[in-house]
Amino acid sequence: MKVGIIDYGMGNLGSISNALSYIGVDWFISSDIQELEEADKLILPGVGAFKDAINLIKEKNIDELIHYSVNKGKSLLGICLGMQLLFDSSSEYGYHKGLGILQGDIVKFDTDLKIPHMGWNKLNIVKKEPLFENLPNDIHVYFVHSYHLETNEDIICATTNYGKEIQIAAQKDNVFALQFHPEKSGVIGLRILKNFISI
């Protein structure tokens, strides 16, 4: 089993690769299309602005790789900004189209609470399997984000409450999306990554 971490220039590559090493996973970081095609699973990380990220992905033709891999049935995990990029659009600093692999839009928080939403918050699991299998009930995970998902599709598998209930995890077939950072969420986050690897 070899996991490819997609490097398009805006990912938190170190913390993700360290977490995978800790749970004994064989991984590599690459922006090379042919090399990434050889991976058994793919992780799309991301930190920063949606517009810059989607532009870099398209410049490097990584959008084509992602669509091709998903259509082949390869498991893909998007984390934080990487999660947001999987959806139709984002309203961060204007309107920008995403990869459109999952249906939904990324919108700015409408709350009186401090933005960005940063720190530990409770994970409310809507669908246990497969990422959240064998997890305890009262668990918290780590967030850093100013925008969040809104979708009417039946793909949501977890929410959290920050001024209101927000959608923070989604799955459709072989595509998995997490707004929080499993690689920074301690033992629980490592278990979620293990679950992804074991799918």
C-alpha cells in the first residue's frame, strides 16, 4: 500500500507525512502526474486561499489526475482546503469554481464568534462508516478555517457546532472530505487516517 500526497504548492505536507509515518504507512509526496498515478490512494491537503490553490492545481494539470483517479475508483481524501477544493465552488475573495467532484459550495461563516474557527471542537458523527468506524462517541478534532461547506446532498458524515451546525465531513463512493485536520487531532485523528488507509 502506497499513499501519494499531492504537492501543488499549498499543502501542510510535513504534518500529514509525519502522521502517516507514525501509523506505519508507506507514503510519498509528489506533483508528478505519472508518479501519483502509481499511488494506491491519494491525499489532497491544503492551507491558504481557495483561488490560489485551484489555479495551481489547474496549472500543473493535477485536476485531470484527480478526476481520472476518482473515476478509476481510487480512494481520495481531501483535508481542510483540500476538502473544499473537491466541491463546486467557493466564495472566498470572489466566486471561484472548484473541482466539482462533490456537489456543494464553500461559504463564509455567518456568526458573531471569532473567525477563523480555530482549535478543538466536538465531532458530531452522522454516518459511522467507514472513516469514523470504531471511534468513541464524545470526540474532538482540530480546526482552522474561515469558510465552510453547504450542501443539500446526502453525503454528509459529520458536523460540528460553531455558532450553528456546520457540515465538516463528507463522503461519496471513493471520495472522502474532511474540513478538520486529522493529522493534528491526536489519537482520534490517527484512527481516522488508519480507517482511510484500511478502506
